[in-house]
Amino acid sequence: MTAAAVLEDSAVRYAEYDFSRPAQLGRESTRHLEAAFESFARLWSSQLTAKVRVRAHLTLESVDLVSYEEYSATLPGTTAMVAGSFADREEPCVVQFGLDSALLWVVQMMGGRSTSLPAARTFTPIELALVRNLMEGTFEHLHASLDALLPGAPRFSAVHYNPQYMQVIAATTAVIVARYTMRLGDSETVATVMLPASTVVDRLAATGSDAGAAHTAEQTLEQVRSTPLELTLRLAPLTIGTGEILDLAPGDLLRLPHPETRPYELVAGRTQIGLATPGSRGSRLTCKITTTPEETH
């Protein structure tokens, strides 16, 4: 095989690694985050139902680790991005939802009735005050659900309407994004929660299953002892030519280079662990260990 052929084959078999993308979350970390974000969904649904007086339900669709640039590219050009700040931290968390959904909340909180989502537009000062009051409670629910994973309780900071012009976080910053399907009465929209990965990942590792006490030497040894291992009783190998193999037929005899008086090799994988002689016990074949390698450590 030529070098060019090897390179082409590798390009087909292995996808190029994109160093600009953050590493993915582990399975245990993802499960931990999903449980926390599902708890937040229940609390937020209850808050909206009580405040807006329209039955609300949120379903968690996914939890991903992406860059902020990738996250913002999935959002509408104009939307409600409510930023929450942490004490002594520059990166904010964000709760995002459609402006039309927020305007429906305002209509309902003011005593009006609406059967459909209003046309999307930015908030008036009075609408912004109502949304702010609502979101302060939402941030409290977020903190209650992800308490151990956050550096503190988030506080309402500002509302941004265009994700491309939200300058409080760099485009390449890694963020954790939870995506929800939000049902408000008969209407269905999308909402997201964004957390800076730098504020969560270390705490996530510290609270994960790997944060418990380290295994003792006895536990490790017990686990090694209970691991199944396949053993093979093997004759000394015979080397012959390919042509001879192709000419083999039923009834042919092969002379093996293994003396009749020599024990067989006892092998685990490709490692010889001793010598043994074959035998039987009742209807079962057996082997008797004759030699084991000397301990070298």
C-alpha cells in the first residue's frame, strides 16, 4: 500500500478534529445536568401557570456544550434574552424565549385575554418592569434547581433583543445550553437556558459520581479478581507456507513441533501464564498446572 493510499484511507475513516469546539460532556455529567434542568422546567412551569394564568408546560429537549457563537446562530434575529449576573463573575447566564411569548405573558398578567401569540416587538418600559419581576422569580428557581453547580444566585441584569449584539460574552466561550419546548395554552414555542461552562464544569465534576472517596487498594484488587478472563490451552505453534494451507484436505496429517512429554502452554489473551498437562474428570476435560512464571515484582 502506498503512502498516498494510507493517507486517503485515514481521511475517510477518521473525521477531522475541530480544536475550536469545546469537548463534549461526559455521560454522567449530562445526566446530572438533565436532572437539574428538568427540575427547573417543573418550577418554571408552575411559576408561569400561577403568574400568567395560562397553563404552561416545558419539556426538556437537549443539553449541549457548544460555543456561544454556535448557540446564538440557532436563535431568531430578534428575541428576548434575559441575562442574569453572578457576584464576582463576568460571564452571565441567560434565559431566552420568544418576544411573542413574553408579550402574551404581559397581556395575561394585566388581566387581558389572548388566544394567540401577539406580534413580536421590543418591550415598553411597563412591559419590561413586569417581565423583570417575573424573571427575578425565574432566576430563583434556576438557582434552586442547579444550586451546587452555580457560583451563586443569579440576579437580573438586563434584557437583550439581538443575540449577535450581546457583548457580555465572547463568541468562542464554551456554554452549556438547555433547550425546551414550551406550551402556553394552545401555543407552542421554544425556550433556552444558557450557562457559561466555566462556572459549571468544575462544580459538575466535584459533585459527580467520581467525587466520592477513592477506591482502596483492597477494592481495586477485588475488582481485578472478579474480572472474567478467558484461558486457552495451546500447543507449540506450527509455521507452514500459504501454498501448503491451500492444499490441505480432509485426512491430511500435520506434524506438530510439540514433544509428547512437554506440557501445553496456558495462555490468557496473548500472555503465557503457565504450563499445564491435559486430563479429564468425569465427562469434563481438565488441565493440571505444572509451572507458573516467577513473580518479578
